[in-house]
Amino acid sequence: MSLRLPAMTAVVCTVVISNPVGYARPLVNAAAPVPQAPIGHLQPRARQFSPGSVPEQIEQQKMSAFDAEQRKLDEQLDKSLSICRCQ
């Protein structure tokens, strides 16, 4: 019985190695096409974000208005808090 196990192992290995299914072959249609973006979705262009462009100025104005409002809210919060820093 001690010789049967190595003999069976050799037979199984030979079958597995010689089996053509075991070899990896590149698939012909493996690369799926890249899906296209829906209509209306465009890649932004550099000129749209260049300094001084109209969209950039609009964004800067929005940010400035938001910052001013946040500063005002922060000042109101600071006034409403009474933190004693006495020792």
C-alpha cells in the first residue's frame, strides 16, 4: 500500500498537468469597452478655471459671501458664550 499513494499522486498530477483546460490562455474579448459619459456630462476645460475667468469670479464671490456669513455667525456665537478664564 505504501507504493500506491505515490503512484496515484503521479497519475493525478500527470492528468492535471496535461489537461488543456489547466492552461491559461488570453481571452479574445476580455477587454470590455469603456462606457461613455451621459450626454451633458463634459470634462471641465482649463479655460473655465483659469484665474480671472467668469466661472472663477462667480465661485470666488460665492465663497466670499459664505465666509462673511460664517464670520458673522462666529462673532455672534463668541458673544453668546460666557467663558470664564479667571484663575
